[in-house]
Amino acid sequence: MGYSSHRIARLAMETLRYPTYLLARQALGIYVLQLGVNLAWTPLFFGKRDPKAGLLDIGILTGLVTSMTLLFAESDEVAGWLSVPYLCWVGFATYLNYSIVKLNPGIGVDKSK
């Protein structure tokens, strides 16, 4: 993921074609956004012990990583392929989070009410 983002950043800095520059900048913007959403998952899931909030977060993350991977691939084929393992990992983590929510419907529900 780091090397693929480096390739896109280098492309954005070195290109003389305006459409390519805009595409690379958009891809990097989504890259930064998905890093923030990824960072929020751990405190939601483990810190607050709220798998439902974690599932919402990781669902958004999956969409962002998919968009990022497609934009990376459109900008630089190698960067796109380098992002595929991360996309697969996030997809698997989403499935695991969903399974935890499905198998434990009472988790994250305030029982004092």
C-alpha cells in the first residue's frame, strides 16, 4: 500500500498531463481518507466494544479502498495491482466483523434500559 501510494504521488508530481494529474490527486485524496477511516475502526471495535459501529466503519472503508484501488489502477497499473491484496484483506475483515455482529446480536446494546 505504501509503495503503490508512492507511485501515484510520484506520478502526480512528475506528470505534465493535466487529466493524469487530477486523477492521481483524486486517488491520493481517497488514500488519505481511507487511512483515517481505517484508523477509526480499532477504537470503535475494541475500545468501545461496539462491533456494529465497527461494521459501519469498515463498510465505508471497503468502499473507499475499492475506489482507491480502481483509481490507482487507472493512474498506474502496477499501483493498482499492488493495492489488490489490501482490498482482499479489508474484504475479509469486513466479513469477520459482519460475522461477529450476526452471531452476537446483543453486543453493543445498552442492557440498562
